[in-house]
Amino acid sequence: TFQMMVFFVIFLLLGAYIVPVSGSESSAFTEGQFLYAPMWSTTTYLRDSNGSLNHSWTSSFIPGAAVWWPGDGTIIRTIRDGGVDPGTGGAGGGVQKMEWDGTVAWDYRYNTGGKLSHHDVKTLPNGNVLLIAWETKTRAEAIAAGRNPNYVLSSGLLPDHVIEVKPTGPTSGEIVWAWHVWDHLIQDYNSSEENYGVVADHPELVNINYLTDSNIDLMHTNSIDYNEEFDQIMISVHNYNEIWVIDHSTTIEEAAGHTGGNSGKGGDLLYRWGNPMAYNTGTINDRKLYGPHDATWIDEGCPGEGHILLFNNGVNRPGTHYSTVDELIPPVNDNGEYYLEPGSAYGPETQTWIYTANPPTSLYSTAGCGAHRLPSGNTLICETDSGKVFEVTPEGTTVWQYATGSQPFKVVYIPPGEPEPPQNETIPDLECSGSLSWTDIKPGATVNGSFEVQNVGDNGSLLNWTIDTSSVSWGTWSFTPESGTNITPEDEPETVLVSVIAPDQPDSEFQGYVRVENINDPTDFELIPVILKTPVKIIPSLLMYLHQLLSYFFQNHPLL
């Protein structure tokens, strides 16, 4: 908006600044770093708590819209690269993994076929990446799903889905898990269309007609978080004024249904909170959230661990508009099961902690923003519109603040225990040599070959590698060994023996590659090119033609 751009220009003129605020020095944000990507800049910044610049990364793209720190000295940065865009903010189109020196190690795009990644990104313990994305549904599809036609434009509808991407190459990735809200809808508008039912009886489903306007952006999901203990995903759903929790332990097929996974509920919602009216329960007085952002589980070791922390923007809050940071205790047991009293709304009835500025209207941002609980018990808050990052105590006293001079979507706190920049680490580096090429091979025959694997990384680093042949769909393959562990740079290259039974087809050429990857870093890999040719089978008609040609030649040119 025009106001946001004015803010941005003012901050560029004033410059970024840090303000120490009176308070207990021991409780202030004196350790750790914070990472942020200004929404209208191609640069990402890593700063100390005193505001000094530790490092920066330069991209060819503005973010779309978050950046994430996996903890290994790299960053995972969303990028804005075109595609379907509802014009409601947060549009992306891809994600890049950038090394400390700025090298783009992985560049994955998700912006074709009516789909577009947006807003947030998070890495999983296995190195895979979670993305939020829009997908296009036509007007006819939306109406068939039970959407009120009065609220559907000719351009259709953009519901959200979540994908888990496994990096498979410098610019490629495999979607190994997905969840689509389109598989979990309910409506009470038209009994002759799909998903018809009693909305209040199914809080595990999403009312496609909750929004009573023609906004093409159905949900506007703006954050994603992962709970490793329960293997669950939480998203912040702006337009429903709720947070939702779903089961990640499902297969893709189970995530599209209503059974399976640890919960036994497939991809249905396990928990939702903030606005019971979204599932026809309660009244306006029961609503707690107003355009929320950045819903996360509080980290282990921090006060309130396992609780949920979020930025409650306060958009359309009754009365005065102001933002708060809210903490709530979800009604969950040790097995990750959420309690819901039949006919009631999900608890809790009230938040366990709310930060409200003094005066309340001095903190208000309509877009972006985030909050993170620090090990000290204080909370680090990012206000997007003003560009201010600040720390408050549990009592609400501001003890530290920093003006970024920009508009970061949110900030990522990096505790001092995180790994230092990679130049101070021992990082393995996978390297392979050799190729696999066979010609004139009889169909069904067995051929042998080899290639070498070695660690050319830092001294003292350990490489764990494995082989992936998913790109080779022909022949029968075996490898000796199939993987290796704790390979040091001092070790001799390890020879991998390869045996292949050739396909039965003659007169054919088969190609592909064998992928050898670092188990601990899927973006560190090598591709071994493969080619196998079976001999040309001379057809009888060709032999007859050659016989006739030779006979004619000798008849007309007798030997002397």
C-alpha cells in the first residue's frame, strides 16, 4: 500500500538503529543473532543482538516472503518469481538454498500449472522442505464443491495446500508428501453438490462458505511450523482467523482421506483455534484471533515449551485496532491427541499470556509480523509495518529494540548454540568420478562397471553417502557397496562395483543417471551418467536386398 511504501522510504532516510532500553541487563537479548529478509529488498541480513551486521546474502529476487535458518550456516529463502497471484500479498513461486558465500545450492520453482508457493518455508529434520502453496480451482469446480456461486468470480478460487519437497538436483525436487484443504471440505449451502453436511458436526472439516465475499484467496495461509515430537504441522490461516494442526505422519493417499496416520484421522484437522464461528460453533464473543501470523510451537528448553505462540494482528478487531502477541496451551495429551468436548469449541477458552503494548495502539500491523520465545523467557517480536524488532519480558517491559529500516515479514532467532558460519566448521563434500557406458550389449546380458566416491571436504569432516537410482527405470541394478559411512578426506576413493542386467529390447539405447548423495545434506550430490546400447538387429528384408545387390554386381562384373 501507499502507506507502507512511505514507511519504507522514511526508514531508508533515517537508517537502521538500535535502542537499548532500561531494564535488567541480564535478561536482555545479549546473545544470539537474528535473521530477516526485507520484503522489498533482494538482500537478507544476519545481525548480532547489538545490531552489527554479521553477514548478508544478495539474491536476484525479492522474498516471497520468509527466510529460514536450517542451522548449518545456509539459509532457505523464498523468492518471488511470478505465476498465479491473487494480489493479496505473500506471493512467491520458489525457494532457494544459499550457502554462506552466496552460492545458490538449490533453486526450486513451484509456479506452474496454476500453483504458486507463497509466504513461508520450513525445513524438516530429514532435510526436506515444507512449502505453502495456492492451487487453482475453476469457477465450476468451486461450485461443484459446494461454494456459493455468488461468492465465486469467473477466475475461480485459490485454496491452499502444503507440500514436502525432497531436493533431488540443483533445480529439482520430488514432492514426497502433500496435503490439500480441497480434500477436507464441508458445506451446508447446496445439498445437491459435494461435501454437503452439518458444519457444526464436523469441526475436522473446513467450511468452504465461511468467507462471504468473492475473495479468490480462500485461506491466505501465511505461516507453517513443524512439531517433531508429534509429527504434526501447524498453519496460520489468516482469512479464517484460526490456526490449524494436521497430521504429517500420513502417506499422500491418507492425507487426502479421513483415516490413517498416527491420529487415525488422515488429513482432517486435528485441532483448530481462534474462531469457533468458522465451524458454526460459539458466537462473536468466542473469537480470539484477527488476521493472525507466525503461529509456532515454543521450542524445547524455553519457558512455555510446547505451547503455541503467535502474532495476533488485530485486523478488524472490534473497537480499537491493535496487535498483540498471544500464547496458548493447546488441550493435547502426550500422544498428540487434542481434546474436544462434543458440541463445544476447541479450548482453551483464554490465552495463558498476552503481550499488549502501552498504549495498545502503539503496536499495530496489518501484514506480516512474528514472535519467538527466547530461552530467558522473554519474547522477541517483529512488527512488519514499522520494521521494528524488540524484546519484552513476561511482564511486558521492553528491554531491547532495533529498527531495521525496512519491512521484514518476520525474523528468525538464532541462539548462540547454533553452528558457527561454515568456514569454522568441518563440512564434507561429496565427489564422484567415472561413468557407466556399455555398447553392443546382447539383450538380457549382464554387464559390469564401477565408479569412485570420495570426500573432498574439510579436514576432519565425515561423509555418509547413499545411492539413488530412481531416474533409471530400465534394467536390473546392483551396487557393492550401496552406501558408505564416516568417509574422511584422508581415505582413499571408495570403488563402487556396478552390475546391470540389460533390458530385453534389441536395437535400443537406454540412458539415465545414478545419483550419489550426501545422506546428511541432499543438496550435496553427484550424478553418474549411464548409457547402454543393445545391438542393431538386421531385419530379413535388408539382408535380402544386400544379397540381390551383390548377385547383380558379380553377374555384371565377373572375377578375372
